[in-house]
Amino acid sequence: MLDSGRVVRPRIDEIRWILMSFFSVDKIFFTVLGYPMSYIELSATLLIVVYVLLVTRRFVYAWPLGIVTFSLFTVLFYQVRLYSDFFEQFYYIGNCFYGWRAWLIAKKKDENDKKELDVSYGSRRARLIAGVVIAGCGTLLGFTMSRIHTWLPGLFPKHAAYPYIDATATVMGFVAAALMAQRKIDAWYLWICVNSICIGLYYARNVKFLAVLYIFFLALAINGLITWSKDFRRKTK
């Protein structure tokens, strides 16, 4: 008789090998114009395009897709040593759960059960708080990421790349994501800044396909700002 344990074990090892191969930035799917494209970078990139498009159009189920997408980016950013971005993804995952719940509640309150949700601007006080949080927490996180390889060498064996720039963009993304979940138009101004920073940052870290993608995201953020602003003006007339 065949030993079931011996049969199952190779299958588990095979599945583990497939998963590790997929999640490795060294596992190349194809090369375009001399740039090696890994499975994980391609998958995460394509998914985030769909996610941003859905959020721009205020579809509630953009949020569960975001959970999957940011989970992939967690693995990707760890491997390219953008540690602030790595930690940022955990926040985005949590924010997706929050945004999903908040948008579902808002949709249920809509008498016509429309997909569109009301948008608004943040108060002057909220903007001031956002600016202070970005400046203060960005500096603190940048300092932490610049030292983390000495504090936790087992988890982070190499020094962080561009820790202060990465940290500032990360905190700015935190604030933008929180404002997005609350359907604040101000979020798009922050996303425009974040995407502009990320274009240069990802190009410098040799994830060039992602850098090119963020040019597209920059255009989407501008479009999102225009679209939400028009909706706000239309509903407040």
C-alpha cells in the first residue's frame, strides 16, 4: 500500500515551491525592453489598476480587491527594501476593511440604492491636522526606517532605500487613504503628491514597470479630483 503521508508531503512541497516562485521578484515572467518582469510585480500592478479605477468610480467592492492587491505589494516591497512601503500596505489592508464597511453603510442609507456616494471637502482644521501628521510622522518614520536594519537585522538585513522620502510618501498615503474612506475630495490632492513621489522612487529602486504605472495613477488621481469636484458642485447647487 502507498503511504498517504509520502504522497501528501511531495504535493505540499510542490505547492510551497510554486507559491515561493510566484512571490519572488527573481521569478521572471517575461522581459520587455530589457526589463525583467516578475510574476508578482505584474499581478500586483494589474490588480491595483483595476482597484484604482473602481475606487475612482466609487464602487463599493473595490475594497475587497484592494485587500488582495495590497497583500501582494507587502511581499513585493519587502524584497526591494522599501520598508516604509512594506509597513504601509498593512495599513492599507486595514483601511480597505474600514472603507468597505463604511461605504456599504453609506450605500444602504441611499434611498435609491445608487452606486454613487456623496463626496465633500474636509474642514480647514482637518487639513491643518493632516499637514502636521504628515510632517511629524513622516520625519519620525523616516528616522525609524533609516535605523531599522541595525535594530532588527534578522528581519531587515539590509538598510532601507531612501528612508525619509519613502516615509513621507507613506504617511501621506495613510492620510489620503483615511480621507478616501470618508469620501473627502482632499484625498485626491494627496494622491497626486504621493504618485508623483513614487514615480521617481520606484524608478530608482528598479521596479520601473511600477514607476510607469504610477504615471497612469497620477493621471487617474487628477481625473478623480476633477470627477469628485464636479459631483460635489452638482449636488450642492
